[in-house]
Amino acid sequence: MNLKLENAYKEYSGVRVLDIDKLEFTEGKIYVILGSNGSGKSTLVNCIAGFNSFSGGSVLYNNECINYKIRNSISIMVQKPYLFNDTSLNNIVSGLKFRKISKNEIAERLERYLSYLDINELKHKKSKWLSGGERAKIALLRTAILETDLTLLDEPTASMDIESTINAEILIKSMSGGKRTIIIITHDVYQAGRIADYVLFMDKGKVIEMGLKDKVLKNPENNLVKQLMNMKI
Ligand SMILES: Nc1ncnc2c1ncn2[C@@H]1O[C@H](COP(=O)(O)OP(=O)(O)OP(=O)(O)O)[C@@H](O)[C@H]1O
């Protein structure tokens, strides 16, 4: 898959909160988006996924405008995931059932994906009883199991404990193996170092730095990114 944005922007009441000159995402790579609060990270992924809409500009997926058919190739775990009032397991497979995936295929994917995150005790629990980190694990599995060509993850591990975070990262890396592309938002620079191929840095709606992980994290060009990287503890 290839996703190209050009002059894509989002405005609320005339105020531009997202302003992308040119941005391209390519097949089989993990892109990590870092940046300050309110810099437009969620707006960007929500607009790509169709949860929100760009106010203008060009957004091409494999050289086509994003339409209903293409949306099936894109999945998103939003920042505050909504879980259905059902068991964890039913939440995880809900998207697959909606897409009419066969029972055998669902069983095979469940076995594969549940091996990454230990949710044995949560499987039959109703979502309303889950803790914040537990909800995040179910929401991540529900998104990952769809195996879409493009997966967008908005701070997927923000509420997870240390072990779950590392396991989630192993899952995320396995998802990208081969052709799938992952765009993930995080505030954890070390997480970016562990999983990214490319890192993007956003500020005030703009991408102020983008490049290979080592370049952006160790030798950035933008002054703000330089300052922030020097603040790392
Ligand atoms: N519906 C809305 N109406 C007006 N402003 C909005 C709306 N939704 C988002 N914004 C503004 O758009 C800007 C970008 O928000 P966004 O959620 O994309 O930031 P973010 O980089 O994901 O932040 P965080 O790191 O805090 O999650 C913010 O200033 C926010 O207040």
C-alpha cells in the first residue's frame, strides 16, 4: 500500500489544526508519530481512517481517493476506544464477524493473536468490568486481528503496564512483517526507538521532522526536536 497526502489540512471554525504539505507512507513500514499535546496527531490518523474528515487537500491510497472499498483496508485503534457491552472475546472478533470472515479463520487468528497478550482471565469478562489497561489490550487485539494493509494506532500502550507494553510492541512489530503498514502515535520516545522504521515529529499541526528512526532520534535537524531529544532522561 502507498498513502500520499498533499496540502491536506483540517480546520475548526477557520482555525487550522492540521497542515500537511507532503507526506508519504509506504508498504511494510512502521511509522511512529511523536509530538506535543494538541499538535494534530490524532486529527491526522482520524482523518486518514475516515473517523474525521480533512477540510481540503489530496489524500491518495494506492493513487485512488479513499472510498468505501479502500476503508476496508484501513483499521484504527482510537485514543479512547469504545468497547461493545459484551465479553472481551466477542469484542475482539466483532470486526471479523462484521467482515464475514469464516469461523475457521477466526479461530486460527484468535489463537495466533491471543498468544501475544495474556488475556486468558479476561476472555469471558464483560467489557464494562475491564480496567483501563485491560480495555487497551482488547482494543489493540480487536484492531490487529483484522490484518488490514494499513493500521493506525493512537497511543495503544499509554495505559498498559511494562510487560504488556513490551508484548504489545512485539505484536505490533509482527503485524508489519511483510506488507502491512503501521502508523502509531506515542509520547514514549523509547518506544519509538524500539519499534519504528520511520519517526515523524509534529508541532502546531505540521510535520516538523520526518526520517529514519536513528536520524530523527539521534541527529534531528529541527531545533525544537533537537531540544526535546536532549531532554530525554
Ligand atoms: N472538534 C474540535 N473542535 C475544535 N478543535 C478541535 C476539535 N477536535 C480537536 N481540536 C483541536 O485540534 C488540535 C489537535 O488535536 P489532536 O487531538 O489532533 O492533538 P494530538 O496531537 O493528538 O494531542 P494529544 O497528544 O494531546 O493527544 C487541538 O488544539 C484540539 O483542541
